[in-house]
Amino acid sequence: MESLWTATPLARIIHGDNRAPMDANTAPWVRLNHIVYSSNNAEIGTSFQRVRGAIVAQIFTTSNSGEKEASVIADDFVSVFQNKDFDGVTCYAVKITRIGKRGDEYQLNAEVDFKYDIFS
């Protein structure tokens, strides 16, 4: 999966909840998080579990480059994740949400739901 995005702006990833302000010298950048919605037994009487969640990319660009640059990065996110399977982690359709301009930055979010199974 990483090889799909290393040549794109997605390579500038900040993991987790890093709230550092954007620096015009380092824009654009992407904050990547994964969220687990549920984990439950998929079959009664077994240890087979199904995990569902989402991968969320918050894409930040400078306000003067705005939506166009953020949309290009979102397209890269789509090409990496949409309807792909990574060693049993199945990703579905990507949803794009335009947050808009806030101060000196423009934000767009890309989110893809996923599922994977655990057999123990």
C-alpha cells in the first residue's frame, strides 16, 4: 500500500492527533487516522471476529492553492484505497467532504470504510 502513495503528496503524512499549525513552507500535508467502529463475533460459538472502521485523511493546503490542490491529493487517496484489498483488509468507496477555508489553510477530508476478519 505504501508504494502506491510514496510518489504523491500523501507521502507527507502526520499520524494521530497532531494539532501543530500548518507552515506555508511545509504545505500541503495530510493527517491520517484510523477509527474502529465495531468489533464483534461474526459467528456464534466461534472466535471469528469482524472488525469495521474507517481510514480518514484530513488534507490541508494553503488557502491560496485551495480546493484544486486538495482535490488532487484526495484523488491520490482514492487511487490508493477505493475498493482495494490489503492482506484481508477490505476498503470500500471513498467519501470526500469539503471543509473549506479556515484562516490561512484549506481543508478537505477523505474517508474510506474498511473491514477485516480475525481468526483466533
